[in-house]
Amino acid sequence: MRCAQCGAELPVASRGRPRRYCGRACQARAYRARKDGVAINRRSAARTRAAEINRAGVLRAAIRLADAEGMPAVSMQRVAALLGIAAMTLYRHVRSKDELVTAMVDAVLAEQSPPERSGGWRAQLEHEARQEWQLYQRHPWVLPVLASTRPPLGGAVLAAVDRSLAALSGRGLDHRAALSTYLLVSGYVQGMALLVAAESQAVRDTGVRSETWWSKARSGRFAGLVDSGWYPWLTELAVDDFPGPDPVEGWFDFGLQRVLDGIAVFLGELSTSD
């Protein structure tokens, strides 16, 4: 046999496993060569992964993370780890965390269906409201991002606002009144979505679902207050099987129509004052 490193002839071993190297020096050189080769292979694999990553892939990974753990979990380091690349590599695709969040919001807003242009202002505002409502159900992390006086000003966000303002065009509203009307509708949607988000968080924190909580409340202190006679209207409602917070979808529909009714009255008053 010959040394696996230098090729020198090896003496035949009389017992035990055959020798692979002629001495410690060759064994050490072989070990270093293997170690260097592994490092090279790892660097090569990392470069290959980095070359395969694009901006769309970065956004998909960030959105999956936000959907699973919420926006506080999203960082450049976590997203890079999910993709199997170095955090610095991520900056080739997004320059900052703010840019990442803006692009994430734009990406999920692109999932929305376009409005029917043939409808009037009410149909268009209702469409936008329902699209926003459904967005918060699919991606709850978007709610705290958009429910802000300083939302990310990406193209899709601006387009959504512009569509609502365009629906109100020609109705006698100046720009400030039109923007206030948009905020009225969007604020209602966000407020109702906050109920859903709060309920989901309560279930995660306590492990108790809403129907169980309300069932206990009705047989506990709430029942005593209702039976006290101090709240006659609630007493009557409780007899009529008080529903608790489960039918949020029905509440949302009812409230949205009343908001739109109010806007219709407002627009009618403007038209009669001309």
C-alpha cells in the first residue's frame, strides 16, 4: 500500500487496520486539505444560493414570516436566515427594513381584485372597503402597518387611496372632504378588523375561545348585572340569546352599509346646497 497523501510505499501492518499515511506530517496535510475543501464547498453553496435569490423571493419569505409570527418577528437577519443567505446579501435586494415593509405591503395589496368601473361611487367605495377587510383577514400583520398616520407610501397603497378619491370625484367634495370621507370608510374597516385581531390574540394568550368566554360570562357576573334590573335593555337582549362577538362578519356588513348611508346623505346635502 502507498501513503494516501504523498504516495510513499507503506510497510505491511502485521495486525490492526492498515495504515493510510506514512507519518503524522502527511496525515496533518491530508486533514488540512479536507477542511479547506469543505470550506470551499460551503462558500460555493452559499454563493449559489445567493445567486438564486431575487427580490420576489425575499418578499415571499418575509410575508410568510409575518403571516406566521407577526410583523415584530420580521428582521433582515430572520429573513436572510430563512433564505439561507448572509444578512448582507439581502441588502442587494432591499436597502432597509422600511423598504422591505413597503414592498411587502405592496405585494399583498396586489392580491386584491380590481374594482368594477361601471358601478357608482357607493359600489366602488364598498368594493374597496371589502377588499381592505379581506386583506386584514389574510394578512393580520398589515393592519398595524396601515392603521397609522405614517403608512408606507408604496405604489399600491397610493393607488388604493386614489381609487377611492376618484370614486368621489364630481360629487361636490373638495380634496380635504374627499380625503376625510376615504378615512371615514377605511377607519371603520380598520376598527372592525381590530376586533378580530384582538380576539385572535386573546385566544392565543388564554387558550379560551370567544363562545366559551361568553358562556362563562353569562352564567357569572354578567348574569348578575343583567338580573339586577339596572340594565333593562340588556336584560331583554340576554333573554333573546345575546350572541357575543362571534358574528363579526354580520356586524361588519351592517356597519359598512350605515357608513355608506351616511356618506350618501352628506353627498345629497351638498348637491341640494348648490
